[in-house]
Amino acid sequence: MSVRALPYSRQDIDDDDIAAVTAVLRSDFLTQGQQLPAFEAEFAAVHQVPHALAVGNATQALHIACLALGVGPGSRVWTCTNSFLASANCARYCGADVDFVDIDPATRQISLPALAAKLEAAQATGTLPQVVIPIDFAGLPCDWPALRALADRHGFKLLQDGSHATGATLHGQPMASDWADISVFSFHAVKVVTTAEGGMVCTRDAALARTMDRLRSHGMVRDPAQMRAEPDGPWSYEQQTLGYNYRMTELQAALGRSQLRRLPGMQARREALATRYDQILADLPLRLPPRRDGAQSAWHLYAIELDDATRRKAVFEGLRAQGIGVQVHYIPIHTQPYYRALGFQPGDFPAAENYYASTISLPLFPAMSDADQDRVAAALRELLKD
């Protein structure tokens, strides 16, 4: 009898989600209707932030966030090397120079001591970054108050890559620019909330919001109050800067609205699964994902670290052979050929490289059953036997 394949993650779509999208298909607007502003308003309300702007994906969100923060040729942008490529590529799209910061082995996030030391050295040489992009890896919030203190001390902007962190909280506050200048979220299919593809930029700064609003739609404005010349009529618009077609469709927005209403339940199930993993894997020769006081993870990923990194490939392949769709998050960005051509080398950020060498992301998604989880644990236990 064939064994059902178990992905490392998957979208959670119910009948309400399908009905929301179907209603749009039967409506007058597939794009630029009322679903998009409603989704933005509802996301802003849930995340307690005044400005939320939806775009086609989180990479677009990071790109226009960088542009709004003034990133361009000659700018310096730092990010954490334990992330997906977009966290660094967004600055390169703007012509900026990119550098990296190593991780804290305990949190797998940007190392505050490493960042502070790098900033002090850059202060002395006049090479401070204009923007730093920390990542809420796996859905666990960074220490944002400490990052804000460093930003205020050294005068750089904070761009939060919260692509994993929809639904996460820090000291009871949802993730969305309480500390960062701009926060970005992802709605990719396997994220906590999905619109199939999609992203959101959030900020408390009205000027930044206006800039990003123009950038996502060809650099245009239609509001007469924002135009530089008297409008010819109600049809008028002005292109005031070079922008992009980064708009989200009504279909995506409708799905996002439905998913957002389901977020508390999906988040509770992720937390329950993560807690259960902690219990049933506690005696195995591996390190479990970190938890921090005051921080509630969104549990986008459940990433373990094997005590014996030399066994990672065999364990990974053994799990895949049993239909358990594990994954690895992430290959350090600085080791990619593109960034090596810019001067980075393996060995530059050893904590991130050591983490990468031993990590495996186990399946975790709301529709996963306890029996599915027991299957993962049993297979992992067998493969880790001496």
C-alpha cells in the first residue's frame, strides 16, 4: 500500500476561502476593486499599524521598501545571511552594496553582538549602513527593541523582513513596524497566511506609505491634491517617479481577507504542533527550535539541528524516501555564486554556516494531524538510531 506524501508545508484552504475567490470571479472587478483596500485595512487593524499596502509578492515589497528608504547606487545595506535570497537581492536591485551579519547560534537570527561590533567598526571608518534588514526567521520575532536602540544610536533605517512572522507577537504586540521603519510580510502559498503569491508593506510613516503606494503602481498619482499641475479632468493622473506594476489582484486580496479571518485558528494549531514536536522529539540527538520569553513565534517553520551534522544528508534523504517532505532553510546567502563573485567566501559567517550544515525543517502546517506528526517522529527516531 502506498504511503501518503507529507509535504514540509502546504496551504490551508477551506470552503470560505474558495467562496471568497469565486465571488470575485463573478464580480465586475478582477483587479483594482474594493477587495484590495479592504484587505489592507483589515491587515492594518489586525497588526495595529496605520498604513498597509499590498503587492504581488514579498520580494516586490522589499524592493519598494528599500527605494522608499532612499536605497540606491552607493548605499550600504546589511542583512542576515541566514535567509532567502530576496532579503539581500532587494538592495542589489536598487544598485546598493550589500553586506551580511552572522547569526546568534541560540536564536538563528541576526546576532546583536556581531551587529553592534560591526557598526562600531563602520562608525570609525565612516561606512555605516543606510539600512539594516533583520529577518524574523521561522516566525520568531527578533529582539526589535534592541535593534531599534542600535538604529537610533548609529542613524540607520530598519527594514523588517517579517515574511515568516504574520501572526507573531513580541511583548504582546503584533509584528508591524512598532520598532522598524517599514515591515514586510509574505503571503506565498506555504506562508502562515496565503494569497497564493503576495506581500504587504506596513509603516507608521505616512510619507513612506505615499511613496510606496506610488512605486507599486507605475509611479502614478490620481489624487488631485497630490498632483503637481491642475488636472485636466476626473480622468487625470500623473507619473511623478519611475514605478512598477507591483499591484495585487482582487482574487488575491479576497483570499487574503478570508485567510486573515482564519489566522487565530491556524496560528493556534501551528503552536500546538510545535509544542507537541518539542515533547515527542525531546530525547533525540538534535536541537529543537528556540523559544524566547515575551516572543510568540508564528511557527512558519519547525527547523531542527542534528547534533551530528555529518548525518544530515542521510537523514534528509531517508525522510524523503519515506514520503516525508523535509526541507533546508537556508543556504547562507553569502555562499551563493552571485555573492561570492562580489567578494564573499565560505567561512565569512561561521555561525550561519554551522547552522546550515546541520539543519532540517520538519513538516508543519495547520492541516497536519497528530498521526502525521507521529509518523515524522518515528521515521526520524529510526534514522537517528546508533
